[in-house]
Amino acid sequence: MKALDFFDGLSSPGSFGRKAARRLALWSMAFSLVACSAIATHPPAPRLVDAPNLRYKIGPLDTLSIVVWRNPELSSTVTVRPDGFISTPLVEDVQAAGRSPADLSREVEKALAKYIRDPVVSIVVGGLQGISGGFQGVFSDQIRIVGEAAKPQAVPYRQDMTILDVMIQVGGVTDFADGNAAVLIRGTEGGKQYSVRLRDLLKRGDISANVAVMPGDIIIVPQSWF
């Protein structure tokens, strides 16, 4: 039985009218065609990428342990402010975001040299000796996952990271997700879009669906309509 004939059979007093049923059937078929064509336009994401060997850059809300050798009173643990700056004893408003820990250590040494002789500074990201802290990194390197992820969020990029690592961190997808229609937008390639098979990867254990991710990637998980 054709779809339109099926809906025509529903037409009776107290049920959908024939015109309404036909429109509903046409809308459903049109949506299916649009969805299928949208998926087909995106090539599959490459499993391997030539990821750069990135040096970690400090980002807003990172926790920093600053140790000044032989000057414990000047050592401290600070959180990078949302504006990207930090303040420590004797050193105010130093830009931390976007810099490596080594570069920031030299900057703090330079500032402290006005007050103490030959300062030696070490900066550790994420806390020291049991002090809690976290890694955020710069915003441009974070991977963002939106839509029907269990916990949509921005995830700090790690070297050799895959989409499976990202999905573990966000808790997978919701029951309403159309995982195989997910799209990966690659910022390093000018916003080029790729299709990714999250349902095959997460529900069926198909490791061939696991692909590498790059800094700045965006993963969109649409809602399933069926």
C-alpha cells in the first residue's frame, strides 16, 4: 500500500481530513529526502589526520601553581581570570592566556627581578602536590560538541585525541540522537564538514567509525525524527 493511500484510508469524520493527511505524508517524505541528501553531501571524516605537535597554551580558568625558588612567601596557586590575566604576590596583571608555562615563568621572573635577586620561577598547570586544578587551554583549541550529546560542552584538546575520547568525556549521546547523521566541522580546514557515525561507534562497537579530531573541531549531533 502506498503512503498516500494509507493516509487516505484514515480519512473519516473524527480523523484527519484527506487534504491534511496528504500534506502530512508529503511533508514527511520531503523531510526524509532533505535529511538523506544533507547526510550524503558530507564526505566521511578521515580516520587519521596530520595533527600538529602542539605545545600546551594556558587558557582562562586554568589553575596555575607558581613556585619561586627559595621564596615560599612569593609562591602561590592562582586561577587565570576570564580576561586571561593573573596576579601574584609582587606581580600584578600579567597576561597568562595564550602563553606556554615556560614563557609565563620567564615573564614572572622578569617582574620579580625588581624586588629579589636572580629569581627562579616554575609554573605548573593543573595544580601541584595534590592541589586540585584543571586544564582548559585556549578557546580556539577546544573541541565543542552540541546537540543531542548527553552533556554538551567544550572539551580541551589532547594530543592524538579521537572522537571516541570526546564522546566518553561528554557521556555519549541521548536516546533521541541520530548518531550516524552527526557532522564534524573542521575549523582548521575553513569550516569543511564531514559525516561521522557515532551510533555505529557507540552502540555497535564499530571501531572503524572512530576518527581523529583536531583543535577547534565542532561536532553537531542532530535529533532523530523516527
